[in-house]
Amino acid sequence: MNSKKGALRNRKAWSTTTDEELYALFKKLSIDTRIPLTKLLDEAIKDLLIKYKVPEMTQHNEIDPVIEKGKTISKTKS
């Protein structure tokens, strides 16, 4: 485990580029909902993994945190 001060736990820092218009809308969504960009991005990535039927994600999604109005709640899949 990385013991550096300020190290991320259970997170991966990475960099990417995106369409400027998409980013502006994404940023506005974050501001309007008061949900951090990282949480929204996690949710979007999970949705894509489920959409493309990635087996590990489908199995992992049985109990999945759902972001609703800026709060994290647990949702049990029925």
C-alpha cells in the first residue's frame, strides 16, 4: 500500500481529453446537482460497463451505490 501523504485509497488517478462542449455540460451538471465530477464519472463508467455487459461489472452491480440528489445511498438489485 502506498503510504505517501495524500495518496489515493481505492482510487486511480488518470488523465484524459474530451470534447469541450461535453465537458462544459458535465461540469454544469456537477455544479447544478452538487455532485462531484469524480462521482458522476464513476456512475457513467459503471453504466457503460453494464451497457456493454462486462461480466465483472454485472456481478459487482448486485449491490451498487446509487447517486441521488448529491447523496450516496445503497440500492439492492432485485
